Amino acid sequence: VSVKCMFTAIKDKEYFEKIKEQNLAVKKYLIENINNIGFRAYNSEANFILCDFGDNLEFYYNKFKNHGIITAKFPFNPNFSTCLRITVPKESGAKFILELLKPKDLLIFSLDNTLINPKKSYEEALVKTFEHFSKFKISYEKIKETKYLLKSSYFEAIKNLLEENYISADIFKIKEVFENIFYNPKIPQNDYLINNDELIIPKEILERLSINYDIAVVSERKAEEVEYSLKKTGIENLISYIQAESFEIEQILKKCSYKKAKLLSSELSAIHFAKTTKAEVIGFVYEDNNDNNIINNFKHFGVDEIILNKDEFIEYFGLFS
């Protein structure tokens, strides 16, 4: 049917020329306005344009995708590696694209203990990894404490704790055991502990936040682990950028387009990195928590604001029903 309609339209030269003129006008409008915003849009003879987003490529690719706009990347072509191919839409679609290009304020959430409750997933997998080698249990708090003391990764902390108990283990073997317990995308199965990840902040709250904010996530987890968790909890389409395997907040600020940026985190490592940037830093715990150690740690790291429960969070962002 669609093929027949196409041939009918071509035969109707007046209609064909009208559509062609509309397409050219929208393309010109889109190119001029994208260039005025500060990006580089290239003309073409086809029904698409090529737009160079520089460091903001992934941010806008995800943002467009989250709003139903499918674009194409060119990761293997060094000449166009920062470009997106955008199909020329109708006039209303062009206006929507330009609206999405306008910067919002940026909210950066650390993943674990802020967006996601990792106690039965990531934290449990670390404990089980240690137990695999030692044959006895240790608390997650002990692993975390060692990590902070050594200023290292969780895996290096586990290796150190094993060595303290005269147990030798290769760091790569530790990582392999962890992946087989927590999540290994190369070996599909249903009993990975990552499936125990649960949202701390309800999805509907995040949806309301996404109206006025772009949302990014920072985590020490691997990228595929973060992506799986966001998809599993149903919020992947609300996230415009993911910084995985490090808490380097500066990288997020470089890769995203925004007016002002805020980090919300219970992770002291993320807070530490954020304090070296221009982002506002909020020590954040969604569930009620009056633990003086948490409050004192937030103050010690010089956070700009402290939010310790759901009601304070809703009040801070004006999310009243």
C-alpha cells in the first residue's frame, strides 16, 4: 500500500513539488537554528542533516532517543565520530528537536544508595566474592572501609583483606568471580544478584524531575551493569548520560549540555570528586536517616546542602502533588 501511495504521489507533480518545498524549508529552518544555538549543522541533498555535537554527542543521542527521535552515529568514521544524522521531520518535529537542544539544569545521581538500593545485589555480590576465596564471611562495611582506607577499588580491597588472612588471589580472578555472581552479559542467566536491584526514588518522582531537569548517572559499576540496572528498573529512558567505572564528575560536566549542575549522592567518593567542580553538591539520602555519622561525613566533605529523607527531597524540588 505504501509503495502504491509513493508512486501516486510522484505522478501528482504538483503534490510532489509541494512536499519537496516543505521539506527544503524545514531543513533550512533546522540547519539555521541549530547553527545559531552553537552546534554545526551541515546541509545535504537528502532528507537528513548531519550535525556535529562535539563532546555532547552521547548526551544528545540519548536525549533524542528518550524522546522518540532516532538518530544515527558514526563511531567508526573519524571524520564524523562526533556527528549525528538527523532525518528532516515535519515543522512541528523540527521545533521539538530545537526545544530539546535548549539546555536545562542537570541532576547527577550516584547510582548505588541514591537511585538504586544495592544491599541485596552489588554489596551482597562483593561479600560472596570474598567468601568464595576465604570460605568465611565478612561484612560489606569492612570491605567498604578498606576501600576508602586504601583509596582503591572494591576488588583491590577484597584482595587486600584476603592477603591479611594469608589467602592469595589474583585481581583478575576476583573480578571474574564477582561477575559470575553479580552480572556477566556474556553468560545469560536469571539468578544474577543484579536482578535484586531496586529503585530507591520512585519512577514517578524521576519522571516529574525530568520535566525540568536532564538526568545523568555516575557509578563505579561497569557501563553494561549500569545500563542493565536502569533498564531492569524501568528508568533507562529518563537518563541522558551515564558515567561508568569512576566518580569523575568533571567528565559528566564536559559531556553534557546544561545551565547549572547538581550532584545528589550518598557516596563520599562521588562527593569528593564533585567538590573539585562547579557543580552544587547535595549530600542525599532518600529514606529517613538521622545517622550522625552520615551527617558529619557530609559536613566534613563540605556539601552545599543535606537532604535526609523523602519529604525534604520533595520540598527541595517543589514536587508537591
